[in-house]
Amino acid sequence: MIDNFNRFVIPNLDLLAHGLWVTVRICAVAFAMAVAMGAAACVIRLYVPGVRYLAIGYIEFSRATPIIVQLLWVNYVWPELFGFPQSVEWAGIIALAIQSSGYLAETFRSGIEGLPRGQIEASMAVGMSRSRTFRRIVAPQVLLVMAPSIVNQLAVVVKASTLVSVIAIPDLMYDALKIVNQWFEPIEVLTSVAVIYILTIFSLSAIAKRIADYFREKYGLAAYA
């Protein structure tokens, strides 16, 4: 096994590093888009009665559709209907963002609805506007309470990104499968890729936890153990 590792993994570290960079880039952009889209869908569902059912339909669609279907749909159907995306990488980013935004919208909604109404009423009683109440009272507490769920969804995005290889995005999994198909030695290559994904997700979780704990202490909230 060591010999195969030295023959098939070590010489291809540059290729795997390139694939990892593509994975990181796709996941970062997709997750940022998912947070923005999820927050918008949540706000519309809660506070805009006229189009509330459109937001509900979007959330249910994004959560109920398998990611592989969304990838193929965005990559092959959207260019015909809308003229974009123009690249497979953006197709992967959009598909990942659509699916995660539905879950994040429900995460944000549960956080907002779980906030004691007394705090909002007290802020309104002292003359704070609705927008300022949301920025200063609602948003900080919701984000801190929902931090574990948000980080978990980021991990889901990273794991789901392994499927973007089906539309020929040269991510980590795509490059790993290229090596496997060349030498037909999957054990060492795929094991190394699994370890890379594990280390990536654990690193993201550790960083996110430290940031969340810092802000909990700053705002006087108890940190999670």
C-alpha cells in the first residue's frame, strides 16, 4: 500500500491540490450565495404577505429536489431557457446555492420565530425602528443561536460538492477519479481524498466554533462547550 501511495498519490499532489482549490472556491461562493438567498427567502416568507407563497414554493422545491437533479437542470436546462450560466463551474455553484438556501431559510425562520417576542416589543417601545430592531436585536441573536446549524449546512455543501464532477467540473473528486481511471488503483487515491475532505470539514468546524464563541462572549451569551 505504501508503494502504491508513493506511486499514485505523491506524484499527483499538484493535481489534487488544484482540485482542492476548485472545491474550496466553489463551496465558498455557493455558500455565500446560499446565505443571501436563504435570508431573502426567509424574510419574504415572514414579512411580505403578497409573495409569501412564492417563497414557500421556492424553499420546498430547493429542499425536495436531489442535488444531482439540480446540477443537471441548471447545467443543461438553464442555458437554453435563460442564457446562463455560461460555464460548468457557475452551474455547480448555482445548484449548490439553490439547495442549501432552502435549508438555511428554514434555519433562519426557526431562529427568528424562537426569539422571545418581549425583546422585540421592548425595542419598539423605546422608539427603535423595525429595521434597527432587526439589525441590533434580532439578527445578532439569531445568527449566534443558529451558528451550529449554519456550520453544519456548510459541511453539507462541501460534501455535496463531490457531485459537481458529474458535469465535468475539475474539483478534487474529479481529479481523483481521473487518477483512478488512469491507473486503476482506487484504494490509496480515494482514501487520501477521503482524508482531505475529513480534515477540511473538521478545520471549517473548528474555525467557525471559535468565531461563534468569540461573538457569544462579546454579546454576553454563554459559549457552547
